[in-house]
Amino acid sequence: MAGVQKAKSEETHRRILEAAVALMEEGGLNAVQIRAVAAKAGYSVGSVYKHYADIDALIIAVNAITLSQIRDAMTAATEGLTDPVARLKALAHTYLDFARANVNLWRGLFDHHLAGAREIPEEHRQENIALLAFIGQEIKTLEPAMDDAALAARTRTCFAAVHGLVTISLEDRFIGLSEDTLPVEMDFLVDRLAGR
Amino acid sequence: MAGVQKAKSEETHRRILEAAVALMEEGGLNAVQIRAVAAKAGYSVGSVYKHYADIDALIIAVNAITLSQIRDAMTAATEGLTDPVARLKALAHTYLDFARANVNLWRGLFDHHLAGAREIPEEHRQENIALLAFIGQEIKTLEPAMDDAALAARTRTCFAAVHGLVTISLEDRFIGLSEDTLPVEMDFLVDRLAGR
DNA sequence: TGTACATCAGTGAACGCGCGTTCACTGATGTAC
DNA sequence: TGTACATCAGTGAACGCGCGTTCACTGATGTAC
């Protein structure tokens, strides 16, 4: 009956990660605490440490899931669209909708800062690049003559502008744009960025 | 010799605030701690509480100074300029330059979240509105036919887009735009937002 | 198949640190008469 | 001007809480012979 330990271990690993995701969703980054995760997953504190080196590793794992969810949503949203501007709009709205539907998961991506010299894991970096690649692809279609450096810069600018609109709309301290005007403003922004 | 106590008290108040600003500048939001502020200002922990109700009140005071610094820089930067787009570019570059020159003070504005139900002080809110008013004024010149609600929405969108570019450029996790391309991208963004 | 030992998953009390906050106290300044 | 008392600025040890992390331990699973 070999493999029982492995199966148990994998289930525990999965349950702990699920609990962490749920806590991030419910209470934001600060709610992802070792004791809370352990309790929610149905294990003890020590077990969490058998699967994740520390709290940062766990949060990074949660953020990796969030990034891949966004990537998947973007893939689905652009499927079948051919016009570059329509595709860019679909990407922007997907990003906005995801952020609004999953405020805490989305904030977790940007609120989590590693202390000191620790590096962002390569996997995470790749996911970020993947999101930018969605945008870069469309901009290349719109501006075929642009060289690679300019394209990379322009891609980040466009992402940054859309990201800014999403950020500000989620901050209550800036009395937010109303529910209805937000998509209108997003379309305006993408149109202008695309030169239309 | 009346007024000695008042003068001492005012000086202490000022020194504590100065120490808090210096700490925020040097080490970011998390460096603004009661003990650190007290030590830097040359007083004891208890004295800080004689002048500020709690750590949040002190941080809010620091942020108020930062906001007014930005506002003053914007006023100076637009002086003498008449073209609305030139003025918008000057505002955007002032914002970018301030953030790059005072990363920690600038981050403090957005990283500080009040726990629970506490409200953002009215003074703070007014300063935010003041910054938006700078932009709104120029957009009104560019789009005189726009009604107030649309103008308010558009103003926030433009601020948000510029804010996003500044935010992303300060994040090292997105390999930043190089020193040189950043102003170019900022000009591009403002031109496009202005419809040029 | 059975025995002895090694390895693993899981436990949870205890440690340690950071840090905001309190409060009884001291000495200086202000005020009333 | 002098005395007695009140008020204020400033002190810093101590409290309390949150929370990440450790580690000696238990029982189950795996392995060697």
C-alpha cells in the first residue's frame, strides 16, 4: 500500500493553499496568517510549515494563482476577437472586472512586498510578463514599425494607465467613479491610447 | 513671563512632526514608529502622545505635508504656461519627478490605510481635491462643452492614468522603464489623453 | 507473513520580537491672593 | 514681592497584544531482512 503518505501530503498541501486563498479573498493580505490558515484548513500550525517555508512563500503561492486566473480570463475574453483595439478593450475590461470582483486577491498582488533582499520568484515574474505580452501583441499590430525597446516601453505605459484607472476606482478615498461611468472611461482611455 | 509653556509646546510639536517626516523619507511608512520618532526628535515616547492621539494621526500629518508640497510644486511648475496641454504635461512631470525624488513620502500617501471605520480627515480630502482641480481646470479648457459629471469622471481618469504610470515606474518588480524613456512615455500619455 | 527499525505527517505549547499605548511620577511654569 | 497651589511639559518603565516561528513529541506508514 505504498503512496498513502504522498497522497495525504498532497491533499494537505492543496487544502492549506485553498484555505490561504479563501482568507485572502475574505480579509485581504493581512488575514493570511499562519494560525488562521491552519485552522481553516483543519491542521495545526506546524503542518503549514511542513509545506511552506514561511508566510511569504504561502502568500506568493496565493498570488501565483491569482495571476494565472487573470491570465486565463484574458485568454477567454479575447477569444474570437480580431480587431486589435477591440482586443485591448477586452483585456482592459477583464482586468477591471477581475479587480472589482476580487478586490482582496487583486490588492494582494501589489500590497505584498518582500522584506529586504528576497527576490521575486521567477515563476511570478513570468506571469507578469505573460500579462504584458497580451498587450504588447496588440500594440505591435497597431504599430508594426516600432522597434522592440519602444514597444516594451509603450506596452508598460498602456498597462500602467489602465492599472492606474483600476487602482483609483477601487480606492474609496478618491470618491470613485460611479458604476456606470467606469466602463465608459475605460473605453475612452483605451481608444486614446490606441490613437483613436 | 507668560507663554513659555506655549512656545515650548509648539516647538516640540514641530520637532516631532519633522522627525516623523524625516523617518518616512528615510525608511518609508513602517519606519514611522513612536519610539523612533521620539528618539529622533529628542523626546520620550510619552511626549509624542501629548501632541498626537496615536500613530495614525502622526502619519496623517506627515501625508498632509507631502500633499501640500506636491500642490506647491504643481503651482510653481505651471506658472507662466498658457497652453492647456503644456500645463497638463507640466503637472504630470511634476508628479512624476516628485514621486521619484521622494519615493517613500509619495508611497506613504497611498500605503497608509486606516483600519476599520476611521475616516479620512477633511483636510486631507481637500488636498486631494486640490490636486484634481489642477487637472480639471485644463480639461475644461480643452473640452468646454463637457458637463460637470463627465468632467469630474474624465479628470479622475486622466489623473489615474498618470498615477498608474508613476506607480509602475517605481515598482522594481516590473523591470522599470529606463530613466530616459519615462519622460517620453509620459508626454505620449498626456498627448493622447488630451486627444493629440 | 512477521518483526524491528526508519521515516514521515501532523501536533500544539512555548518562545521571541515588534510595537502601540498607558500611567504614575517629576520638575518647571503659571496663577490666585 | 512672596507663598501656596494648580496646571502643564516631559519621562520611561511596564503592559498587552499580535503573530511568525520553533521543536520535542506522537502515531501512522514505509522498508529491510
